[in-house]
Amino acid sequence: MHLTKEEERIYEGEYGWANQICMKILVRLGELFDATRLIPISSAHVSGISYKTLGDAPVEFLEALSAAAVKVNARATLNPQGFDMAYLSQRLDADLRRKQLNILKQFEKMGFTKSLTCTPYYIEEPSQDSHLAWAESSAVVYANSVLGAWTNREGGPSALAAAIIGKTPDYGMHKAENRQPQVSIMLDTQLQNETEFGALGNCLGKILEDKIPIIHGLKDFSREDLKQLGASLASTGMVNMFRLPRASMKTEKLEKITIENEDIRRSVESLSTASKSKPDLIFIGCPHCSLNEIKKVAHIIDGRKMKSRRELWICTSRFVREKARNYVQKIEESGAHVITDTCAVVTWTEKLGIKTIMTNSAKTAYYAPTLNKAETLLAPLKECLKTALEG
Ligand code: F3S
């Protein structure tokens, strides 16, 4: 890899061991994937913030980095942590709270923004063609496919190193030739709601592994539908991008795969594992809700109160919650909780006695059986809210 004089000095340790180790992580990664240089990034987004998923091992490294006083050199944001301070932190034991807050402190010392969301693009949308180093897989697919930004799917350490150095190795999704569609998907059914978009992602991820699909036949969709599609596509597969048809795209020679109504139905069915139809928790907001989604929830609730004793969580970022203040108030008057900084998957639902989770997110339904040891019910937003309100 070609390094500039300045990059070489960092690599040789002239700016201290912490910058050096970050540079070495990036160069090693670049060499592995035949990158020839580092390129500047406009933002980095680090995942693995929740103590539940991070564990103890990496914390010493984070403490050492922040003690060495390294600072980020690009806009740097963080994925959700294990709880929010307003609601869930009170229900978890002190040891978990202390360990989680220590992780957050280390990132803050390095200059990371306390965004604590998997939808950093709602806080500040990256511009088209900008280069990023993002580690949250749902955000990676959204950035590449919907926003037209360029990012690989980073791991936690490489996104952290990129944030500190302000650069990333130029390979993979940073190259135009690697962003071309490789498989043509013919959708032979009309998707009815966000859950079915997620179900499509779930079944495509399994078929495609890491190949970029061009998806023909999607109709009447919102950006939130595409968010659901991308989030679950990235859960079952290693796909970092999907394409939608454009007149200039030649796709006749690509391998073709047809997806039918039956595939979507089977996918939804496989993501509902619960033996009982009574969930303990109804969870909306994977990935974290947009302002529009919060509005929609408030609109559907429409002043009604929750009759059941189950929990309804609507997860979003602090930024969106603040913008949606009026809707949040209406939602919370129903007995639901609009929660920031975390989500059902990365908090300790087991410790809260939650055994069955109902959600409209195919991604949550995919992960909850392993990460939450919970049974799942996958259903569209309206049905989830009906269950929450009416029991
Ligand atoms: Fe975000 Fe949690 Fe889903 S981090 S993408 S809401 S699993």
C-alpha cells in the first residue's frame, strides 16, 4: 500500500502508539484486500457499543486508547448501548450499568458523539458519493443503497481505527466497479407492508451471500421500507448494497432469481417462532425509528390507552425523539415508552423477564431467538400496536 509521508510517520509511531496501532489496523486490512491507498472519510460509525455484545475483553484496549489521549479525526458516531437512562437503566443491576457507562466514557473521551443510534443518517445524512467507514450493517446497506454514499461493512475495531485516523483503505464498496449488480431479482408479488420488505431481505440474504442484487418489481415503497429490506438483507447475508433499476443499467446478462408470494410468506412464518400468541414485549424501532415512523405510531395509537400489562417500546435516537416531542407525548400517554440509546436486541430483555417479543422488524425477529433467548412474533406495525393496545 502506498502511504503518504504523514501516514508513514503515524505508522512508524511518531504520533504515539495509539495512533500507530490504529494506522496498523487500517494498513493490515488494506493489504488483505489489495487496497493501494487510504482515502479520507466524512464519517465513521462504530458498532458493538452495548456491553451485552462487547463483553469485557475489548474494554482494556478502549481504556488504553482513551488514556493515550487520541482523538477522532472525522465525524464519529456510536451505535446503541445496553440501556437508556430514563427507563431501562433503573431496572438493570448496578454492575451492568457501571460497565456500560465506562465503555461510553472511553468513546466520549476520544471525541465520539453520543449518538447511540443505528440510524445515524437521520441525524446527519451523508452526502451522495461521500466515503464512510460504518460498522452497523443495516446502516451500511442504507448508506450504499438509498443514500448513494460509499462504505464497506466495517468491524468495530476498523471503524474505530478509521475514526481516529480519519481515513479508510480504498477497496470493496469504495470502488465503482464493485458496486455493480451481480444478480437480477424479479419480484413476482406486491409487498404489503414494512414487515414484508424485511421478509424479502431475509430470504434474499440467504440466497445471495455477498452478491449485490438489482431488485425489479418493488412498488409504492418508502425509504423506511427500504431500511427494513436492507437491515434484514444484511442479517442473513453479507450483502452490503442492493440496487433499484435505472434506465441506464444493463442487467439482461445477469443471473435471474424470481421471488414469489410464497417465498415471502415462508420467510415471515420462519421468523415467528412463538408457541403462544401473547408477547411480553412489543418492540418497534429496529432499525431506530425515523420521524415519520414516530408520527405513524402516534397516528395509529390515536389517543387510545394500552389495556394489556405488556410492554410497548418504540426505539429511536435522542435526536429524532426531540424532533418528535409532540408525537412522543401522545405515544407515551398510551402507556408505551419511547426509548432512546438502545433497542430490545442489545439490552438485557432476559433479565427483564421478557420471553416473547412481537415486532415488525425481520431483523429483530431473526436475532431475538439467539441474542435475547426469546420467542418471536413477526407482524406489521398496525398488528403490533393492536396487540399492545387491545391485548
Ligand atoms: Fe438497531 Fe438494535 Fe436493530 S441496534 S438495527 S435496533 S438490532
